[in-house]
Amino acid sequence: MSDSTPVDPVEFTASDDSRQLLKQELAQRQAQLMQLTPANDPLERANVQYEIAEIMLELEEPGMREAAWGMTRESFEIYRDREYWEDAVRCCDVLFRCDLPASVPALGNGLWLAVTYPISPEVTIIMLNHLIDATPPKADGAAVAATVAHYIADLRLEGEKRDSMMFLTSAMLGKVAERHSNVNSQEAMNLWLNRLDLLDPKVFLPRLGQVIDAIVENQWWYDRDELRARLPVH
């Protein structure tokens, strides 16, 4: 392309126009859902309901969070029963963002799956970041979550994607350390990691499990013992 080639202007979309587009998209998805019958693959219903819930959360109109919750919860069960773990975790992300009374246990259910199974590290880190945001600044739970995020990025990614994600998770960990204990130097960070026992996955992974247990409050949506028993290593 030569320097003289004109660049097409970026089309500005007013927020009212964006909402109108979202409403049109919602109407199309709802019409699609209405056409599904028991003869259709349940996964098709799960996918459409998940998409509707995402749009509803974006629109944030009265009653939409509750409607989004109901549809996403059903989608979660369809994905869970077929062991589509990443999709199940994505549903838990939506359920947490619904910001309803059961949203915190939903986060815990999603976190257990996201850490237990080798799903997309980006999705796992989003869930861990939700836990950080939901944890009081001085509580150790956020430090454990940020440490696990850094560990997952290192474990599940390679090359440039790994470097990029670990840069992000390092920043997450630094932010948590600063708000937890006013950590503002590498020396202080090393001391903090040692003091909170955040250097050994054999220590911090079980600690994350304890945090997840606490936020789920026995509202488990699957049998963890059965799933553990079927893991290649457990």
C-alpha cells in the first residue's frame, strides 16, 4: 500500500445504536431458540442459550440477569453431562457475572473445573481473576489465586503466548502483593512469597482448593470424587 492510499474512516457507532444492534441480535437468538425441539442436539440449545445470556448481561435490562442465570445454568448442565469442561467453565463465568446470590458458589464450581482440567489457560486465568476481585485486599485467598494464575500460564502455554501471559500474571501477582502487604520491590516480593508459602505448587494448589471449598459452601454441581477418580493422575 502506498502512502497516498486513503484510509477508510472508522465508522462511529453511538451507544444507542449499539444497544439496538444487541437487541436485534438477542431477538434473532431467541427466535432460533424457539425453533429448537427435543429432536435437536441439546448442545445446540446450550450454545444458543449461552449466547443469549451473554447478550442479556451486556444489555442489563430489568429481569435479564435472572433470565441469563436460568438459561446459563441449564447450558452448564448440558456441557457438564457431556464433559465439555471448557464450555462448562465459560458458563460459570457468566453465572458469576450475573451477580446474584448463588454467583459466588458458581465461581467456585467453575474454578475447580478450570484448574483440574487442561482447558484454555486464558479462561482459567479469567476465573482466577474473578476470585481476586471478589476477595478482600488483606485476605490470603487473592494471593493464592494470583500465584496459581502465574503457575497455570507457565504450565499450559509455550513460546510467545507463554511469555505474554506470564507478563500479565506477574502484573496480577504484583498488584495483589501491593494491596495485601504494600509490596513495592523485588526484595519485598521475594520475602512476601516466602512468608505466604507461595513458591511450591504442592502447597499453594491445595490452599486454592480450601478457598474454593469455602466459597462453594457444599453447593457442588458435580461429584468431584468421581471426576478425580477418572483423572489420569490423581
